[in-house]
Amino acid sequence: MHNFPYVQNMIRNYEVAVIDRRISPNDRMNDQHYWDAGRSAVENIVVALMASNIKKVKKVLDIPCGHGRVLRHLIHLLPGVEFHACDLDVDGVDFCAETFGAKPIYSRAELTEVDFGSRYELIWVGSLFTHTAQDVTRRWMSHLAKFLSPTGVVVATLQGRWAEHVHKVNPYIEEAQWQHILNNYRAVGYGYHDYLEDGRSHISGTYGVSLVKPHTTIRNVEDIAGIRIYLYLERGWVDHQDVLVFGRPGYDLPLIIGESEQQEE
């Protein structure tokens, strides 16, 4: 834990901070879990950074940023860091830019068409891959990995084994579609179905409900060149979604701390 003092300082910054309570009237994520989701993201990111080889965070990407449910917390965990906020929701991106000082990045329906133009020490991906088919998840994870710094990490959430039980209490999707998801989940470890909603145009596989077994997620990440797997936490985010941490340097590369610091400067 060569970065322990750095992480300790992050935690001190966050614990004394006053979190901005302004919520956009257009924020569709404003529910009873809103504030817990932000703090839980911070806790997972702290664990991820301690597991990583990061000595200093300079740039952070929040995708999908929404209206800053997590970003409002991260700016206090990492004061002075350059934040980029990306989403398909233009209003959300604009709110994050105006309210939290983030650089706005307007996403595309196909994420691989977005050139972020930066290298990030941290990419937070809260509840994106919970809505994507397996081929899309693989493609988009690989794309995001291209924009990591030499020791950067992606911290992403997914719906794992626990979500099967959550659906019984709070259904994610209509039952017929859920049974389709379950059948594939049990057969191959990954189930998905598009939402059946009128009035919203999207690429098939990019807007629905997914359910994935941990070993399937690990297998998918293993196929991404030049990365290593740092962590997998079941029910890590708000006692609901699983948390995956992967990043650089690759599993087959030695880490020389002095060199990695020079590369990131």
C-alpha cells in the first residue's frame, strides 16, 4: 500500500466536506438512495485506489455522470483534480459543468465513437454496464481502457448474483423479458434484454437490463489487452450492484513505482 498516506488524505478531505445539496429538477436518479449512492461510490473508489498502483490522481472521468449524483462527492474526495463529465443526457452534462466545474463531454449512442482526448487515473462507471448486452459491455470496457494513464483504473458497477433476488422485490423489467434474461444468465453467465419503451431511440444492446455472473465478467475483462484485474466486490455499491476494478499496468508487466510516477506527470 505505497499510496496509503495519499488515500488517508483523500478521506480526511471528504469527511470534513459539505456536499452540495442542489439537485436538478431534471435528475431522474433522485430517490431514497441518492445520497447513499454518492457516499458508497466514494468508499468503493477509495478501496480501488488502495488496491491500485496510483500515486496521484490528476484526471477523473465520470460516465455516465447524470446530474452529478456521484460527482458532487468526488470533487471533495479529490479536490484540485480535473474532472470530466460524460453522458448522453445533455442537460445532465451541462448541470455537472455549471455546478461542479467539470469539463463537459457529450456522449454518443455508440461509446466507441467518443474520443475523450485524455488519460485518466480514475474512470468511474456507475450503472452503465447494468444496461448493456455482453458484446457491448466488452467493446465499451475495452474502449475506456484505452484512455487510462499508465497506472489508471476503471471502477465499474454491474448487476451480479444478488440482482436476481432484488428483482423479486423491485422488478427491473417486465416479467417476460426478465425470464429471457434469466435463461441466458443461467445458460451462459450473461443475460440481457432491451427495455420496451416508446419514444426513445437507441442502438439494440445499449439500453436495457443485464445480469452477469462474476466469472463471466472476469473472463470478459481478461480479453482486454494491457490490463490487470484489481478487485471484484459483490454488492459493493449501495449493497446492490457488484463493483469491478481493472486497469493498468498489464498483469504481465512489472511495476517500477518511480517510472510510473514519471509517466503520469
